[in-house]
Amino acid sequence: PPFAPPDGYPSSMTTCKDALKKLQETLEEGQKVEELEDVRLCMVPWQMPLITKMDASLNTLKKCKHLRLSSNQIDRIGSLAGLESLEILSMSRNLLKKLENLDAVAGTLKQLWISYN
């Protein structure tokens, strides 16, 4: 059956690209998402739509050390090719069925958080 979010969770879905755009709107003037070392795209605290798919927009996060994608509806790990500084990938509480596409960050990744998938 399709996923039905619990009460209090947003019911619509979004893309990483749109989520990054929303995050940019919350930053102070002069700050850029692409320059952040800690990127939080856990949409529930913001009452934003959930992310269903990792897309190429994440490849712009070259300085990101901690990418937080927990509590979304992501069913597979997408390309991480541009995440040159990634040390922690938080993907808990998603819909992951297997680990894949981690080769691009194998040299920098220190922690992979994937509980409750």
C-alpha cells in the first residue's frame, strides 16, 4: 500500500532541488547553500513536503560534510559524485532497500546513518 504519513507530517512530496531552494530562502543574506558544511533536508521539522528522490542538485554541495536527508521518502541513494567533502550521510527513516552509489564518497565518508529503513 502507498505510504500514508502520520498526523503532523506533510502529505505532498518534493525534490532535492526544490528543498535546496527553500533552504536557501532561510539563510542569511550572503550565505549560499553550496557553501554550507552541514545541509539539513529533513523536511518534517519545517513542515515541508517530503523528498522522494535524490537528484543531481545535491552534486552542487561540494563543501558539505554532513548531509541530512532523514525522515523523507527516499527509496534509493542517488549519485553523490559532487559531494567531495562528505563525511556523514544521514538517511535514517526513509525507504531504502539496499546500499548503492557510495563509491563516489568512499574516500571521505566516515559515518552512514541508515536506521529505520
